[in-house]
Amino acid sequence: MFEGYAFKYGETTEMSDDGEQWERKIYVGYIDGADRPYVCVDSTDESRFDTGKNFAIGTWRYARPVPKHTIIIDGIEIGVSDGVYKALKEHLCGG
């Protein structure tokens, strides 16, 4: 479960209802205690969000940062966020 991630308004994130199929969305808010706590802009309205026009929102159960780096472990590519990448690099390479 990925609940607990904190995002900034307007940040691009990945959202999912089942934890397996992910879609990129723009984060706009969090509903504390809800079954689908993450509120984001539907992908069809992302351009409207960018221009400040009215946009449709949807809610999602899970959220995670968009992977910005790729690491390879045993031949498998894994996407990781900046924070995870920096922590791994510091731990494995000493900085």
C-alpha cells in the first residue's frame, strides 16, 4: 500500500486503484480517511489544468512518485524516484 506519500499541488504522479496498473496524473489533493484518498486531474484534462481553466478530477486509491531513474538488478530494470536513487547511490557508492 502506498498511502502516506506527500505530493505538491500540480506535481505529476502515478495513480492506481489496484496497485498494478498505473497512470500518470496531476496531483491536486488528499482526502484523509477516504477509500480513494488521492485527488488528481484526469489525463484528458491535463492541458486545461496547465492553462488554469476548469478541469475534471478523479480519485485514486494508491499513489507513488514518478520514477525518474532506472536501476538494473539481476537484469531487471526498476524505475525509482529521485529520493530512492540518491539514497541507494549514497549507501552503495558513498555519495
